[in-house]
Amino acid sequence: MDTVFEASGDLPESLPRVAGGFSTVLADPPWRFSNRTGKVAPEHRRLGRYDTMSLDEIKALPVSDVLAKNAHLYLWVPNALLPEGLAVMQSWGFRYVSNIVWAKRRKDGGPDGRGVGFYFRNVTELLLFGVRGSMRTLAPGRSQVNMIETRKREHSRKPDEQYELIESCSPGAYLELFARYPRPGWLVWGNESSEDIVPKGVVHRGYAGGEILPALLPNERLEVERAEQIGTQLKLRYEQGHSVRDIAADTGYSIQRVRTLLTTSGTKLRSRGHQKSDVT
């Protein structure tokens, strides 16, 4: 992916957190190739695409600390670094179960032969799929083929079609690591996650630690445990005197979802229109 940073200095120190942990993580690490002289290497001195991280640095990211008990991982890995990708997956607390192939196409639908490689000309990239705990894909995933066929764009940018696929196959809360752009319904972590800052992104809320509430997609189904955890967070706000409408405006949740989550957490709702007088 196209980040520009020194691995030890410019990345935010902490990963975002949400109540209940993230159920789905998407990551496109800035992999470092052992051979840095060929055009396949992002650090090639004449190309200067982006700085990279060592395998140990990527493995050391405390991803497991911000996960839900059961979670999915979608991990982009170059064809030449498949063993490294599997090692990262294991270090983050996931077991490998499958993969999705991105087949890069020309405008006429044929293979895009502009790819590089030392042994073959690569026209595909792999999105490894791993599971933490025990969690199947959502119902649409049972009929989802493990291939994305699109035309490629600028260097290393992954297809936007990945998001719709992931959201239909895996539950939220959603986290994207090494994100290039913000995405509605996702929390992002990386240097290019802001539309107005290029190439460096901004530090988003939650990077300094502490739980925040996850963004939820419309009609997103929640497991009972996650609903209770989020509801407990909402209950604290509600018992401080904030109205259902206030909480909905602050979180982006619908009023009905807020009421449902509060009820799930055992909150005794006030009559509508009543609000404590000590709220500032």
C-alpha cells in the first residue's frame, strides 16, 4: 500500500478500540522485500514508492488486544511473501482458513500483463482470510466466490470492491489497518486515512487508547454479547442524563437502535421528553 512513513516514528502509537472489540479486520501492510533492487520492491531507490516495515515490526502490532472473542481477518499479501503473511496472521491470533484472489484485468477483460515478478508476471494478489475463535461468514458469504476481478489503478491500491464483499460476509465492528482512505462504518488506522491529508493522515480518536463506540452499518445485526457491551456504554451516557435523541446524534446510531441497545443492557427508560436537569 502507498504509505509514506518511517515505521518506528510516524505511525500512531496505539490501535483504535471499540466496545466489545473488532469482529473484522482488514490490513494491507507495507511489506518489505528481501531483494530491494528489482521493480517489485517498493523501496527501490529510483521508484521511491513508500517506506516499509520489517516482518517482526508487522508481527509485533498488538492486533489481538483490540479484537472481539470471535473475529475475521482479511490480510493482503504479495505472492512472493505468502509464508510471511501466514506468520503475521498467526502472530495476530488468527488461523488461516482460505483466501480471496484479486485478478487484475485490462479494459477488455483480459489479464493485466503490467504486473511484475522475478519468475512470473504477476496478474493476481492474495487476500488471506483468517478466523479467531469460532465464527462462520454471514449468509451472503456462503455463495460468495473467492475472486475479485477488476482493473487496477495506481500502484498498490487495492480494489474498492473489497469493502462490499467484506461487509456482506463478516460482521462489524470493522477496523482497517494501514488504511489509505476513510470508509463509512469503519475505524481506520494509518497514514493516508484522511481525504484532506496526502500522503500523511491524521491521528483519529481512539489512537491514544480507551474504548469508543463502533460505527454500525444500517440494519447491521449484532451478536448478543456485543449488543450488551455497546448497550452498557450507552447506558452510562443515558444515566448521566443524555436523551435517546442526544445519544443517537452523538453516535450516529438510529433512535430505534439506541432504544434497543439500552433495553438490551437492562436500562430503565425514562418517559419520552424527560431529561435530568443536571446535564450541562
